[in-house]
Amino acid sequence: MKIKRVFLTVGVAVCSLVSAIAAPTPVLLIGADGFGGKMFDEYQKELPNLTRLRQQGASTTKMRCVLPSASAINWKSMLSGSPTELHGFTTWGSRSPEIPSREMGKYGQYPGIFGIIRDQNPQAFTACFYDWVGIKYLVEEKAVSESKNTKSLDEVIPLTEAALKKQPLFIFVYLGFIDGAGHEHGWGSPEYKAACIKTDEMVGKLMKAVENSPMKDKMVIMFAADHGGINKGHGGITLDEMRIPFVMAGPGIKKNVNITDSTMIYDITSTIAKLLEVKQPQVWTGRPIVQGLDENK
Ligand SMILES: [Zn+2]
């Protein structure tokens, strides 16, 4: 009897260990280029979908981007768990690193989230949809199951809906039009604000797409930006340019929590890796945002 009980106990322990290891939580990451943390705070009453996502999860508007506070640099950081000094992309539109990357992954890029998913979970379905061609040079395209440079916003929801039917592990949707409005009309201008509200509508549609898909209640939705802005630009060292919003909600995420811990843009990647149960490379310096995660995550 005693032996049987020992076997049973060990068996249950092994089973729970296996289920803990083999239970990745899929992630949909929505990125909005140029949506500064300051504007996110100012406009919050007019961002019903993002506000709902914040209430359902954990968020901050005090995350910092890396320097320089510009696009390619920060998208690379968000997708590869590391700051500028390690991935080596240094200008807004870098298509290859100006500083040699500290390490080269097997997909011809500094190791990123798509590469480590492919390496550690070869059967996983992943997708990347972006309306700025610059993203193409920052992701390990050979490691992505479906990658598309979208030509119109109308494509984004149907593409995501189709991807959600394929039991994806990770989807990245990039929206670039806020940054365009900022450069043309100024950060904080009526046109910029309208672009932020339109982004909120897109977030609402993407949330609905998840709710109406097989991924309902199984997927974490994240929202983040790469940098803010001031006047008609960014790239400098003011907090208006460096401060960005970050929101995550879904299974394994604490509800209605304000993340007060210090967080950096490259911590997003480490948080995604933790949710997906993939091991981050030694070269990454990101840390999972544990203040927003349930204890068993
Ligand atoms: Zn940008």
C-alpha cells in the first residue's frame, strides 16, 4: 500500500510538472508606433478599449524605451529582449545593425522571439503583420510561419482572424499611423489624437477577434508602443519621447494592476517568452514583468 501511495504521489507530481511545462499561454502583441505614455494618460477617457484591457489586466504608462528614442531600434528591442548596445540597431530606419550584434542567431539576425519560438517549439504557428516595411528587417522572417507587409488597415483584422484559427502561439500586429500623424501634425495635435482613438478602435476589433476565435480565454493580449514624441519628432532624450505605455491581459495575468516596478521595452520580450514557456537566450537582458503575472506563471 505504502509503495503504491509513493508511486501515486510521484506520478501526480510528475504529471503536474509536465502540465506546468507543457502549458504555454499564447500571446497577441499589438504595437502602435509613436503612442507616447504621456498621450496615453491624457487621452484615456477617449480610449474605451484600451481602458477595458487595462482593467482586465496589468499596465503601466511609465515603461521606458531604449535610446535613441526611435522606431527600428525600439521595435528590435521589443522583439529581442535587449537594448541598443547588444542588438546594434541604432537609427530610426536601420535595416541592419550599425554596431555588430553581440550574437548572431541562426536566422541571420540577433536572436529574437520568433527565432527562439521556432527553435524550441518547431510546430508552433506564428504570424507577423505590419504596415511599415521597416519591420521586415527586424524580425527573423525565416522563423515566422506567416509574415505580411499589409498595404491597408482593412487587411489587418481578416488576417488576424485567419491566424487565430490556426492555434497560434504568437502573433505580432504592428500599426504605424500614429507616428505618421505625429510627424505630420505634431504630437498632441488633433490629428495625432484622432490617430490614437483610431488605434483604440483597432485594439477593440482585435480583442473581439480573439473573443470570437478558438483562442478565447486562452490568449494574452498585449499592447505597447516603441516611443513617444515631442513637437513633430522623436529620437531625443526627453521623457515625452522615452515614456511608453504597456498593457497585458488574459490568462496568467493579474487583473486591474498598475505596474509600479521599473520596466524597459525589452522586458516585454522576456514576459512573452515566460508566457510561451520558451527559454530566453543568455545574451538577452530583459526580465519578465512579474508584478503583472499570476504567481503560478
Ligand atoms: Zn516609431
